[in-house]
Amino acid sequence: MSIDNKLILENSKSLNVLYVEDDNDLRLTTSGLFTNFFNHIDIAVDGVDGYEKYKSFLDRNNYAYDIVISDIKMPNMNGLEMSKKIRELDHEQSIIFTTAFNEAQYLGEAIEIGVDGFLNKPINLIKMKEVFYRCTQKIADKKFMQKHYQQIEEMNMLHIGKKDSSDFREAKHILDDLERNKENISCMWRDKQIVRDRLSSHGIDVEYFRTHFSIKVIEYFLSVIKGDAQVGNCPVVFVMLDFFKHKDLPLNDVFMICVHFKNSVTSYIFNKYTFNEELFEDVSLIVDKNFEGVVINYLKMKKCDEKIAQKMKPIEKKQEVKEIKTFDEVTNYVEYVLENDVYELQDLEEEIDNLAISVTSDKDLDVNDIVVLGSNIKRYGAILSNYPLFSELGNSIIKLGNSFQKNTQILYDDREKMANITALLEGFVNDLIVWRKEIFDNNIQNPYFLNDSFFSNVDTIIMFIEYDESQDSFVDADDVDFFDF
């Protein structure tokens, strides 16, 4: 389907273009066509001429052309050689190649350079508009982001449960590894199909987003570990959220993009390193605090009801780890908890995980499946709440099960919402498994070592269940009790 010219002109009408083509007739006709879309077009007759004009424009204006449109096969210097030299001056320069069908041998190298599109000769108008739309949209996104980064020192994310960043001592041991592999971690996130689908469906270039946002968020994560920044106060995330708001992304998509980013960071670390309580706690707290901030701030930026926003603020009170009061009275946790309860917890973890997968993928899903899922979650919490050491965690999990059951019909009708929620629920269950094994197999000293992460995840899942995107508010907001402490 052809793209309306107005969609292109919204982004293209202020852009400056360098057009490089050695064929005189084609150069005249095509440049005339391009003038309908762009503010200013300079013409060059080959790669040498193109490169000189590019340098001259950059020197005069102190900024580069927005787009370079170039033939590939030209005398003196071909388009590939010219583009490589241009990229040395501006590694982010947007480039579109015009190609003849007999120039296929050059395409592999052109793709390696990372061009923004190809136009076959003779130029097809429909294809041209598609390429222009994608390219100009990416440029508009970049300018929107740069505008915000100019003010980044004045921007701050909502301060949620700030923690002295110097406390993350154990995470410092893997700092060099994370620094070396931040590109790999961001690529793990980029390569998730659901992330690519959610971003591209809103006209967002996935690779551009990876380099300008996900890499910067990882760098902020590293700065927290180093002690140069505070957890839950990432200005890059604030810019990203405003970017999402500018694109009018629904909360569903924001949630999935961010939760998979969070999972990519944690999965890299926990797949590579053997379990370490302090490391697990350090990393979980950093990523959960920032993820919690993402959801809260996006709802606030979408002008969610102020009363609800105020209710959300006390979340930070839950982040205090309580001292153990009764552990000294028992020899170990296995003696403290009935053996059959430990076995039932293990069985429930498997049932909850299997149900979470089933309700996401099963076309023959029954409403009762979601009721059973909520019931199993509540049962898990009820077992823990019987024991004073684990009662706070148990009550929090019961609250999660109640939310599933209270909103059963909504979740049954909205499979996309259910899929989003169960993605986070599966991660939550994995954390419960790690916690249970450390408690009952290794008898660790501090049973509260994952409480920060658990409470944050439970509140985020419930918040997402209760949120009604169509009303830009929470379902039955007056009845929501998970903010009340």
C-alpha cells in the first residue's frame, strides 16, 4: 500500500540532501523528483565530487547532510568508497543507495556499511516513498532524542527507593566482564522477536534504538555498580519514556520492550556465573528498581489519574529488608517448615509455570484455567504466610493470586495482556525456585535476600493487571488495595 506524501513531508520538508549520480539524464530527472520532498538538495557527479561537497557542507554549517542518496557504481570513486569516507566524518550518516539490477555484487558490502535503504533503477515511486518514510522517520526520532539529551542534566527519573550505590560490592567483581560484553547483551535483547515486532510496528528502527537507548541504559547500570550513579535515577530511561510517549506506544508494548531488556541483562549474568546470593541481590535490585520506575513514570507521563499516582508512591516503603527475629530459634529452615509444605511449594512452582505458559499459548483456553492459576498462586502464598519468617512474602503472593482471580474475565478476553503478564510471572516463578533452593537446600543465613525483588515484581504484575489502557486508568481504581500498606 502506498504511503501518503503527507506522512513523509511531516519529517522530510526540513531536511537537506546530497544526491550523487554520474548519469546526467537520470540525475536531472530524479533530482527534480526529490525536490518535492526535501528542503534543499545538492548535486554531485561522482564519489570524489560527492565527498568534497559533503566535507564543504559540514565545514560551512557545522552539521552534516540529513541524507546522502548515491549511486553505487560510478567513475573516480564509487558510492561504497565514498560512503565509507563519509562515515569516518559522521558514523551515523543516513545513506540510501540507488542500484541497477546488474550491481548485485555490491549489495553485500553496502549492507555491511549499514545503509538505510535501496532504490532500484528505474526508481519506483511506491518503493521510493516507503524508503523515504522509514529513513526520515529514523532521522526525526534521532532529532527528538537529541533535543532531550541537550536538557538531560535537568531531567531526572522519579526517585524510587534510592540506595547508596557503593553498596553493590559483589557486582563490582563482574564489572569488567559486563563492560566488555555490553554490546552482546544489547544484541541479545535486540534479537528477541517480540522486541523487534513491538518496536518496528511503531516505525522505530530496532538497531537505532539498541545503540541509542539500550546501550546507554546498560552503561548507566554499570555506572550504578561503579558508584557513579544512583539506582532508580536513570535520565536515559526518562528520555526513552518521553520518546515512547511521543510515539504513543501503549503500555503493553512499553512493558514488553522493557521487561525483555531487563531479562536480557539478568539472564546474561546468571547464565554465566554460579549462584551467589550477594550478586543476585545486587543485580536484581538495580534492574527491578529501574523497571519499577519505567512503569510508574510511563503511567504518570500518560496523565494517569493523580490520585492513583499518589497511591503508587509508597511502594518505596516496601524495600526495607527486615532483620531476622526468629531464625535463631531453629536449627535450619527444613526443621522450621513442614516437609510436606516444602514439597508442595515445589509442585506449585511447576504448576504455576506450566499454567502460565498454557494460558498464553492455548487457543482452547478456558476461563477456569486463569482461576486455577490464581488459586495456585494464592496457595503458594498461603503456605508461606503460615510461618512468621515468610509471612510478609506469603501475604504479598496471596495478593497477586487475588488480583488474577478478581480480573479473570478481563485477562481471558485480552490475550495480549495475559501474554504480557505471564512473561513477567514466569520470571517471578524462576526467582521463587532460586529462593526456595537456597532456603531449603543451602540453609542461607538471610531468608529475605530476594524480598526487594519479589515485592517489586508482585506490585508491577498487579499494576499491569489492574491497568486499563483504553481508559488510561486502572480497572476499579477505588477498589485497588495493593497500594495500601
